[in-house]
Amino acid sequence: MPLSVLDERIASLRRDLKRANAASDTERKFAQLKLKHEPWIKAFDDIRSNSTNGLELLKDLGTKVAQGSLDPSEAWQEYSKIEGLSEEVFRECLELLGGLVFREKELDEQICVFADELIKECAKSVGLTPTLVIPSPDRVPPVDLRRIAHIRFPEWDVWALPLVAHEYGRVAIAEHDKANEFAKKTARDLHKHLAAGPAVELEAVEQRVRVLLADAFATFTHGPAYACALMLLRLDVVAPSLAARALVRQRADMVTGIIDALDTRGRIKEHLGQEPARCWKLAIASLPRAPAAAADPLGSLTLDPAAVFDKLVKTFHPGTDYTLEDWDTAVRWGSDWIQQLDTAAEVPRLSDVLPTHRLRDALNASWYVRIQQPGWATDGARVTRDLCQNIIAVHASEPSGQGIVRGKSRPQEGG
């Protein structure tokens, strides 16, 4: 039988898919990690399912090739499609296994546990399934419907923890029927009115819309803590291109606009003032400026934060949004910390944790103090960890399904 490049490629890809399928059986390989909760199970089930599907497609292709029912061009096209699907399986498998290695070596397993809980709380409030959280050595861009959120090195600390809400927001908006349709409709409307017109692909407009809506969702659900973490730790002040600078500006405008919409009585502004926005504007004030639209047609894209906020309120049930009552809790805890800082060498653990409190309350309290006392970052990380552990312990002691969501009713999943 003469050697065939296509046959060899099919055989090689079959071996690779079998390896990915076998690698998804991690229970024995990572025995010290608790991998039996839903996000982990679903992630590896997806790898097994997708790799099995790829193997079936390859088997069918091999049969067609052997029977001569496809001409060479058609056979290569089918192979290319299967290879593309398989690459996604390999990429996700590699990310999961690499993340598990990081977690097993306990580079900062506690932060991953906090991130798991933060997303679990948010997912429960919106009536969707949590995503999987893994540590990542670089800034992997989030992809809609890939149910993985990353804790990105070197941001493995409590201050950057609110940033995982953005990646979960990408998935939540894509999986929630009403939110997903809003994203699509918004992109279509903006695409019609962009100055560049049809020269800009609708897909590019929609991708940028989804980034901004994920920022809105993260701020809507986690309040000032997300806005502070995004503007003070994540957004690229020295973005190399005009296109990147335009996106940075749009993201900053979105989160500050959502905070304004949340702050109906001015209480957030009363305690934080305009400090995060002021710091951000000061940081970018000296950068060279040029019309972003000249290099980035999407630079002229604008979303009204007030309209987005109104849509989020109507889409998700009460208990999803970060409220002024939540902010009162953050201020009370933060004020206790500030007072204790003046009277003690070490800030003791807060004791008034209730089942209704959430990790976002702890993160907002810590950011409230850090904005007022920037030198508190190191000690603040320690006491915030303690508070997060306390909240998780209180939740664990409650009957299943109680103690997190304050809303009275929950919309049907996806609607």
C-alpha cells in the first residue's frame, strides 16, 4: 500500500485525540485536589466528549477515503475541519492540565479557592453554571463560551481577584438568552452607524461590544472593587497601539459609568470620591494622543453605560446587582479596619459575618481601605484573606442553597 500524506495525518491526529481523551482522566493524577465539583467535572467531560467526537469524525473520514467516495480536495477539506476542532480540544486540555499543576504545587491555591467561590456566588445569583478557574502564567484573552477563567500571573493575590468577574461575565452574557441577544442587537445597531461603515466587520464590532458588556457585568455584580482592580491594576496605561488605547478608554468609561448608575444616592462617591478615576486620568495624561478612529475604526464606538445598566437590571434578578446596602457593609468593615490600624499592630479578624455576606463584600471593604491608605496593600491582603476564609466557612455551614442570594425570585436559566 503506497504511503499517503492524508492517511498519515489522520493516523497522527487520531493518536493525539486519544492522548487528550486519556489525559482528561485526572482523578488519579491529581489526588490531593478536590476535582469533584461541577465546573471541573464538566470541563473534563467536555474534553472527553469533544475528543470522542473527533475520533468518530476521523473514523468516518478514513472510511470514505478508503472507499474512494471523496476526491482528494474534499477529503483534505474534511480533515482540515476536524483538525481545527481538535486544536481547540488540545488547547483546552493543555490549559486545564497546566492549571492543575499550578494548583497542586500550591503556588497560591488559596487564591484559586477564593476565585472559585467568587464565581460560584455570581453564577448562583444569575442562575447559570459556574466556570472553571485555573492559574495561568500569562494574560490569556478570554473567549466566549470557553468555560475557563484565569488567575493570571503575577496577579495571584486578593487585589486582582475581582478581575475574574470579567471573564465570567463573557460567559454569562453569551449563555443568557436575553443578555446574548442584547449583545448581538447592540453590535448590529452600532455597526450600522460607525463612521467607517461596511469596512468594519460586524464580528469585530460584536467582539468589542462583548468586552465592554463583560466590564459592565463585572462592575454591576461586584461594584467598586472591580472598577478599582481594573483601572489601577489591569488596564494597559502604555498600550502600544491607538486601537488598544481606544479600547482601554472605552473600558474605563464603561466601568465609571456603571458605578455612577449604581450610586443612586452618592454614597460610593462620598467615601471613594473620584479617586480611582482621578488616578487613572493622571496616569494617562502624559501619553501621546491622536484620533483613535484614524487607526481603529472601532475607536468611535460608544456604549451608554446608563442604558447598559438599565438592561442589566431588567435582565438579571434582584441579588445579582451590587447595591448600596452592600457598599454600607464594605464601609462598615473597612472603617473597623481603619480604626484598628490606628490602635493595634495587627488588624484582627472581623467577626460579624452573616450567611448573606459574599466575597464581593470583603473585596470592596479591602479596596475601600486601600484607596484611602495605599500603604496598606500588604497587610490588607492578609486580613482580606482571613475575611474571605471566614465567609466561605459560614457559607459551608449553611444548608445547601442558602445564605448567598438575596433576590426573591430567579428567572429561568437562559431567559
